[in-house]
Amino acid sequence: MPGWARRRRPTRPRPSNRKQPGDLQQHASAPGQGSRLGSILALLASVLLLTAGTNLQGVLLPIRRQLDGSGMQQVGLLSSGWSLGFVLACIVIGRLVSAVGHVRCFAGLAAVSGAASSLLLPINNETAWIVLRVIIGFCFGGLSIITESWLNERSGTAQRGGIFAAYMTVTLLASIMGTLSLAVLNPMDALPYTLMSVAVVLSIVPITLTPAPAPKPVKPFTIQLGALYRVSPSGVVGCFGVGLVSGAIGGLLPAYGLAMGLSTPAVAVLLAVASAGGALGYYPVGALSDRIDRRKVTVALACLAAACSVVLLVGPALAPLPVMIGLFGFFQFPLYGLCVATTNDRVREQSYSEVASELLILYGTGTVLGPLLAVPLMHYGAANLFLFTAIMLAALAAFIGFRMFQTPEALPEHKRRQQSLAAAHSAIWMYGPDAGAAIEERIAADDT
């Protein structure tokens, strides 16, 4: 028996060393701590380049269309097209990764996104831009899922919180960096188009050169929104409603700034202030929601964000515009994380990965429709963007407030198991389906 064991021992690791179909050559053995850190830094570098280039594009195109004389409808369609592509990626990317592997899928999507971005300036046609934005949104959604699933597997349970805090920080810095770059770039020149294309293409380099093995394939899932609504109506309606507001703000705030007479650099600063305000709100709001009913916090934040919308609607003379935009971001940005955490407080039988994916699709669908619904109001005045957000946020607060009288708060024991979800889901709109699987793994480890 000892001799048989010695003869068989060398063959046991072979299955774990096989490359997945379509993946590039990987190291045969698991990397050490130094290699693990190097692979994480490489992934974060890819995230930095990808997010900076994509965010620059998301701000540049609406401003350029406005300066070219396009109407609000075209600006709204640009934003909705990107969101539509992102939602489609969330649905089908698992099958694509399973077919060709993570590395080749990432490289292919980044190349297509860079190529589509480089076509925006020479084509400069409204319909073509919408089609290209759908393609770019699809690529960004797939790239985000691939990158984040890779981070999930490279981070152990004990380090995952710190690694994803670093991920969120890098994402925020890249978003602000991409936005503020328009403060020094001319949207009518070719340079910003070149820079955004180069940044997206260069994101291929760190992730393809990392020595880390590719993560496991993303598993396709079946969408069951009806069953999820029966579990948590507040969470499902909340995610969709917040998507409506976020899509309208993200797609039409640049047009609002230009209509208010702001210069392009001032619009870029305004968008950066909104992002910074939201970032400051994530952690205090998450900590508060771990102490009291999350739905109470959600209703309070929705009411406060609606109040900010009313001030912005009536006129910036009531308060400085950057201050009100920052406060609006502080109250509105964390709402999605609260709705996701509220849903997970009540989920017991469904897997967290499926729930996270379904809520992300709901949110994405809201971001598709939000700009399309807000644009008709903005035809009667750009400030009516905040009439739309005020109505949506007030309706959301009313629905969740009504539900509070229908159902009790989730059990405290179950809620304590969800504390780790609040921080992870505060930026869930950029996470892919595998983020939920990582959270599920962490919760299972905490329960043992």
C-alpha cells in the first residue's frame, strides 16, 4: 500500500493543472503569496485603465452631442444604449466565458471595445453612435464580470474585504480621473477620443500577463424575478427604481449642466462632485443600516434625495449647485446597496449569486429606461431632470414605507449574517454574477 501511494502521488495533481479550453498558457502550480499579490495588482491596474477610459467616454459623448446641436432624446439614447449592452452582458457572458475562457474573452472584449471607441469620432453619426454604445456597454459589462470573478478567486476569505475595498477605491479614483480629464481636454478635439480608446486597449496588458490561473467558468443562471419579488418586494422594486434615477442622472446630468450655462470643465467638476458625495455616503449608511431596519434607512435617504431634487428643480439660487449635487449623490448613491442588502436579509433558499445577478439586471433595466423617461420632461426645461428624480424617489419611499407596515423586519440572526453584504453591495452595479458567489462563500465560511 505505501508503494502504491508513492506511485500514485505524482498523478493526483494533474486534473487541477489542466488548462480550461480557450485559456492561454498558465503556470502549472499555484502561485505563492508574492505571485498572488502581483496578480491582484495586475487586475487592479486593468480595472483602473478600463474604468478611466470608459468613464471618460460616458461624459464626453453627451457633451459632444450637445455641442453639436443634438437634442435631449439623442443624448438619452446614448446612455440607454450603453446600459442595454451592459444588461445583455450580464445575461450571456457566462456562456461566452465557458466557451472560450476568461483570458481570451477579456482580450477579445477589450479589443472590440477599443475598436468601437475609435470609430466614434470618424463616423460621428447619431444612429451609429447609439449602436456603438450598445457594443461598448456589452464589452464593459463582460470585462467587469471577468475581472471581478478573477479577484474573487485570488482573494481568500480573510483578505476579501480589504481587496474589494481596494477595488472600490480604484474604481472610484478611475471614475473621477476619467471625468475630471475633460476639465483640461477639449471635447471637440480628437485627443480625448484617442485617450479613451488607448486606455481600454491597454487594459488587456496587465490581465493577460498576470501569472495567476484563470478562475472557474461563470455559471449561467435562470432568471426568476417573480419568485424574488415574492421574497422581497421592497428590494426588487427598490433596485429597479434606483436604476431609473441613476440612469437619468448618469446619462443626462452633463446635458443639464450645459443647459444651465456651465462650461465643459465646470460640468466635469460637477459630475466628479456627485461621485465623491456618493462615495462618502456608502460606509456610514451601511453601518447605520446594520443597526436599524434597512427599509427605514432607505425611506429616509430616498426622502432626503427627493428633497435635494426639489431644491435643484426650483433653482440653484437656493443653494450652491455643487453642494446640492454632492448632497444628492450622498443620499442617492447608497440606495442600491441598501435595496440589495434588504433582499438578501430575506433570501434563504436561493443562492446569493443568482439573487445578485437578478438584482443587477433589474437595476440595469432601470438605467436603460431612466433617460428615456426623463427626456420628455427635459424638453420643458433642463431642470426637470430633477422633477423626474423627485417623483421616482418619492414613489420609492412611499412603496417601501407601505411595505414596512405589511411585513416585519428580517430576523436579527439572519441580518447579522448579512453585515458583510452591505459594503460589498454598495457598488454592486459594477459587479458581475460571480461577486454574489464570493459573498456566499464568505458567509458559509463565517457560519462554520
